[in-house]
Amino acid sequence: MSLGASGQAHALEARGISVRFGGSRALDGVDLVLRRGEIGGLIGPNGAGKTTLFNVVTGLCQPSSGSVFLDGCEITSWTPHRRARAGMTRTFQRLELFARMTVQENLLAAREASVRWAVFGRKMRDSQREVSEVMEMLGLAPLAARIAGDLPTGQGRLVELGRALCSSPKVILLDEPSSGLDSAETSRLGAILVEAVANQRGEMSALLVEHDMSLVMELCDSITVLDAGKRIAHGSPAEVRANPAVVAAYLGTEGGSSPLAGSTGMRAALGGER
Amino acid sequence: MGVLWPFLVIGIFAGSIYGLAAMGVVLTYKTAGVFNFAYGAVAMFCAFTYWQLHDAWHLTAWLALPLLLGVVAPLIGLAFERLFRSLVGTSAEIQIVVSLGILAVFQSAAPILYGGQTRSLQNLFPLSTFELGSRLHVGYDQLATVIVSLALGTGLWLLLRRTRFGLATRAVVDNRDLAAMIGVNANAVSRLSWVVSSVFAALVGVLLSPSQGLNVYVLVVVVIYSFAPAVLGRLRSLPLAYAGALILGVVQSVLSRWGSSGAVSDIEASIPYLALFVLLIVLGRRLEESGSALRPLARASATGPDALDRSEAARTDPRRSRQRWRFFPSQLGIGAAGLLAAGLVLPVFMNGPHLVDVSSGLVYASIALTLVILTGWAGQISLAQFSFVGVGAFTVGHLAGAHGSNFLLAAIIGALIAVPLGILVGLPSLRLSGLYLALATMAFALLMDNLVFVRTSVSGGYTGMAVARPRLFGVSFASTTRFYELALAVFAVFALLAFIARRGAIGRRLQMLRDSPVAASTLGVNLTATKLAVFAVCGAMASFAGALYGAGHQTVSPSNFAFSASLELLLLVVLGGRSLVSGALIAGGLYAVQLLAIPASIERYIPLTIALGVVNMAQNPEGTVAVVRQQVREIMSVLKPMERAVERREPPRALSRESHPGRMPRLAAGVGGAGGGLGTRGNAGS
């Protein structure tokens, strides 16, 4: 929870985030830290508040208390697009593609929305090169002219990732990138993400919400665990795996009588969060 | 206060009928998820049918009324149900357009079936009055209307609250598929509610016509009054809708005490629209949320079966992808140049009134283009685009001078006036989309009609205002041929600008707004600024084109720019192709066809044909051009040489992943096996 090793501010930090929906607390004083250049994981049973935390961080939902910092700069009251221009972007659990545009247009549009004056002259050519590079890296080049809405989920997730990468982000948030993918597709997605983050040499960090535990344990440098709106653990994959509270939370889901017993009700209350 | 009592009685009477209409509208929205813009037209059509049965064929009311309520109205309801069932899963936009198309079908079919003149319908109930208190006379017809409406309203409410039908309705609204799985007959439920709603409409028609006069327009407008109370009930609550309707009726009636003409009467007529506009903005997001249960259905459209077919042609062909990069594809350039050349040569073969009609068609195409940009590209549905045309036309009428020497300046001023108005119409779009945005823009258009354009000082009143043909840079465009050339030039410039915008960053920005506002905002798009800008720019362009519209018609009156004109524009644009520049040209062509001198015996069928075409668009939401293009592409793909097919089978290029050996080994095994396999498993997860 201290500053990063180099003394710089963290890429992303959230302190004491609370969110109430009606009477129930979706999040209760949650802290979150993402160091520069790392891939962080955010896990927890269904209804733990992961997507809500994402929505707070990206500005789609206002917290009732707490603050969010991007690169040490407080952004709690910023609009989503202002955060995006400052270098934060995300993907969605349920695909939010620009469904009637081609794959290439999806990426180009994202690039243009984040870079000022990307429309003219040299910057326009830069944009087109950048988009081509990202498509090449993700293996999307053969799909460039396809209409995004026609793609199967797996390719759609790649397009969302590509779109996020094209907006030259400092922090990229991925909401369940592997849902709807088979295991081969999932590991490919993981490989691409690792490559993309490594390419930026510490200039880009990623945070992912994920249900696929093996993927999280492999990819992530640090993991935060939420349960029923509270942070119950934070640390390296090995630490988290050994943490008894985490084990209880996950085993508890199957056992039935656990700290999570109330979470079904909360989940219903969160039904409208997206 | 005593003077107000009679107005109160009239208000409750009118409010009761609005209440019936509001409940009918709410019912089908609640149960079938369809907001029926054609509700007033059903009422009108049923009233005409009653007139035919009762007054023309001299059936007694005892026979005519049961026939109407028991046979005609239910049949109309069943037809609606059938039509809209096939639209489940299409976007809200398509449903709106189809129901507006049905409105147009009824409006053009009624005169063909029953004659075009205004009819007077006899009262259903005795007109004699009884005395209430000292000096207050209440008509038996008024009392009976209030009782009938209250009884039906209560009955419907009980039906939804206390019976299995109500329970089934709620199940169907909540989740149609799930309800079907637990044994609720979803189709039967929505059939019944369409029938009830349509019977209510028939009653509204029969009860309102004696006092309002029976013609093609009045009932349609009066029923729009009931949209405000329906929205007050958030399109969910019957009691709230009914109460809102009563309040509306009373407020309107009490206001009419202070004058039946002039400013007070304009305000009185505008109150329902003002209420609708304000309610939509105030309720804003809460309306959207209450409608959210229906939204997932709309998602399916983007990946519908025909969309898949379309992309088959474009699949993984790298040459195609390179083509997309090019700024102005050659075929398109050739096509546009050909059209322009044909346009320039046309005056040689055509002159006089025909050329005037073609000029009007070109001006109309320019106007249609602004709606293509706003609705087709940016996804912001607008039923108020002709109000901006009116702003431009009247501004030029005032400022251009008798010989049109100030025309350009006046047109630019008109465009500038349209900017703040555009921002005003854009305001609801910040919180609303789809149906609610359509309702808000409709309210705006009706407010412009009733508060601004009716003013004689603005528009010259019903006799209209003369607009001079322009004189630009010393050249007069007064002659038919010169004006035609000007119209052609303006459309060519508009179309060229639109093409450039469409292919570039602006076009992409607008489509982001249409396809996923949420993703756009998290990628850095300022939604507020973008939406307001697109409304303002499209308004200004429409106003500029409106200057030419005025000059083309030479005399303009408020009726040129009434809400129904915006409606017709939307229908023609959708029929042409709402997201294509060429769609705007087709819309202009269809408009010109209506004007061209055609034997009168056929002429009256044209609007009907167009309206039926729009209703049929349910199957091809992208419009005529897209259908033709699809046909051509299919034919071409049959004619394609063989080797193309082989080329397609090549696997996509494998990912290069040698660059970061330090991090990769953990995953390498999984990745190796996945090369090119991603996403080949069909649409299972989406």
C-alpha cells in the first residue's frame, strides 16, 4: 500500500470506495492499488462488487464516498470521457462493440477519440499505422473489413481489447475478458495481454476482473479479492491462494452457510448495475 | 369561481376521453413493448367506419356500435399484434418507424374508403342536459362519457390486478421467453391486450368526433394529447395515466375560458406538448430504466441472420480491406459523376412544371440528407426536422427582399437561428434515446407548429408568405432552369460534404454514438458535446435547405412545416435508406414523384403505397438502396471467378509472439494450439 518502488504514484488507486444501491451496500470502503506496468487481478464470488468497482473507477457510477486516483491525480468527479482522455479505458463484460462499423473502423474510432487532432496530416497517418499494428498484434488484420457486430464473441472480445489498446491507455480495465471463450481462446487472449503490457515497458498497466482462476493466477502480478462489497485480501497470487479468508469465501459459496449467504440478495439489488 | 364550473365539466369530459386513449397506449406498451404512434389513426379510422355504418348505410346505433366494437376494432387490434410480433427483436427505431408508417397507411386509406371530406358524427348519447346545483348544466352525453370511461378504466385495472390475465401479462412483460416456458401463452396475452387497446381507440374516436369534427387529421392530433398523461404514468401505470389525462383536460378547458383565439388559445393547444416535452426531460433516465426490460431484445438486430449473410461477401478478403482505406472509391465516384451529369442534362429534356417538381425533389433530398446524418449515422431519431426547414424558409421570406438580393445572407441567418433551436431539441437526447427521444422531438415539432409558426408575424398566418427566388452574386436564379441548377448544386455540395464526413473521423464519431454510447464515453468521446453539436449542425443544414425550399415553393405557410411533414420526411428517408447518402436522394425522388403530374385517379394511392412500403420495411430496415445493393452483390458473387473461393480458405496469419520470451513460456503451450482458432465457434456466447 506504499508508493511504488520508484517513488512514483501508482497507476491507479482507489481509497475507501463505498457505493449504495437503495438500502444495500454494493461496496463498503474498498481499497484498490494498481502499480505501474503490472497486471492486477480483481476476483471474488458473484455479486462481490467487482463490476461496480470498475464502474466507479471508469466514472460510469458515482461512489457515495471514497476517492479514485489516476497517476496520483484525483479523478473521482471526472466524467468518463475525461478519464479516458487522461489514459484510462476499459472493455465490457457484455460486448459493447460499435456493431455496425467494421473492425478497422472500431479501432480507428477509438484512436481518434483519445488523441487530439488525430484527423489531420501526420497524426492521421500515425493513427492508421498504430491501428494496423494493433490489428497485426491481435491477429485481427484478416478481419479488418468485417462488420464488428457479425463477429463471434471470441473475436468480439479481441476487437474490444484492440479498441482499448488503440486509445493508447495508461490503465486498461478488462471486465471478464474470458467469459464466452473456450480455453484455447482464453490463453491466447492472456498471451496477447501480457505482450501488450510488456511492449509498453511500464507505461501501461492492466486490471482484470476474471472468473477463470488459472488465468488470473498465471497473468497477474497482484490480486485483490472482494467479497460482499469488502476487500478481504490483497497480495501476490501465492499469498492470495494461501489466504484462509479467500479459501473460506470461495469454498463458502459451495457450502451454502457462509459470509456469502447474503450475497444473493445483494446480487439481485445489483441487477441494474450495467 | 362559479364561472369556472362549466369549464370544469367540459374539462372532465375531455379528460375522460384522453384517459381512455392514454390507457390504450399504455396497455400495448406494457404488454407488447410497442408504443403505438398510430393510436389516433385507429381512432380516426374507427370513427369513419362508424360514420359509414351508421350515417351512410343507416344502420341503427344498436347494430353499428357492436359491429364496430366487436368486429372491426378487434380485427384491427389482431392485425397490429401480428405485425408487431414479427418486429420483436428489432430496434426501437424500426418499431417507431413502422408504427408511424401504419399511421400514414390509415391516414391515406380512410379518404380512399370513406371519402376525403370532413364528416359530422352524431352523438352516441342524448344531448339533453340536467341541472346540477343552481345554474350548472351538465349534458347526459358528458355524464355518460365520463361514466363509460371510468368504468372501462376501472375494469381494465382490475383485469390487470386481480386476474390470471394480469399475472400472465406481468410475466410476459418481464421475460417473454421465460413466460412461454412456464406455460403462459405469450401470444394470446398480447393479442388480448391489442384487442382491448384497439376497442378503446374505437370508443375514443366515436366519443370525440361529434365535438371535434371527423376528418383525417383532427383525431390523430387530439390523441397525441394523451401521450403526455401516458408518459406521466411512465407508460406503466394506468391510474396515473388516467389522472394525468383528467388534469390535462381540466387545465385546457379552464384556460379556454380566457379566449378561444389568440395567444391564450395557442397556449391551450400547446399545453399537452409542453407537458410531454417537460415530462420527458424531467423523468429522463427513470423512463429509460423502466423500459430496460425490453432493451435486450433490441440487441439481437445487429447480429441478425441477414447481417451475417451480408458480411459473407466481405469475409476476410484482404483486398477488400485495402479498398476500405481509400478515400473515395472509384465506383462511387463514377456513379456520383454520372448522376451529376444526368442532372445537368435533364433540363434539355424536361421543362416547365416538371422541372419545378424535380427541383423540389432535389431540395427535399438535401433536407433528407440532414436526417440521414442525424438519425441514420448518429442514431438520434428526430421527428422535428421540418421545423428547421420552416425556420429557414420564413427567415428568408422576411429578409431576402422582393428580388432575393439578400438571399444568401438571409439563408445564413436562418441557419444561425437554427443552431440554438437545434441545441434545444438536442437537450432531451442527453438523457433519452429511441422511443422517448422520438416523443420529445415530436413534442418539440408540435410546439413549433402551435406556438411559433401560427403567429402571423412569423409566418404570415394561414395565407402564407411569399419567398423570392434567390439572386446570388449578381446572378438571378428566378427562372425554372436556373433554380433547378441551384438546387442541384446545393444537393451536390451537401452530398459531397456528407461523403467526406462519413468516410472520415466525423462519420466514425457519429456512429460510435449510435452503436454504443457507453463504449464511446469510456474511449474519450464527450457525449454531451457531440450530441448537441450534431443536432445543431443538422438543424442549421436543414434550415439552409429550408431557404431553398421556400424559394422553390415561392409561397410558404405553416402547413408546409407541420409535424406531419417531419413525419413524412422520416418515412421517406427510411424507405430510401436511412444511413446512406443515396437514400436521401431516393427520398427526394419519391417526394418528386408525389408532385409530378400524375392522373388524379392514381395520385391518391401514392401516399398509401409509400406508407405500405415503410410498414414492409420491417423486413429490410436498411432501406431500398441496401436491398438493391444486396441483390446486386448476390448476383455478382454467383458470377465471381472460381479462385476467389480458394483464396478465402487460407488461415489468418498466426500471431508473432517471440518478442517477449521472458514472460511467455507459462502460456506458450496454450497459445500454440490456438493459432487462428479464435472465434471459429459461431455465435454461441453472444
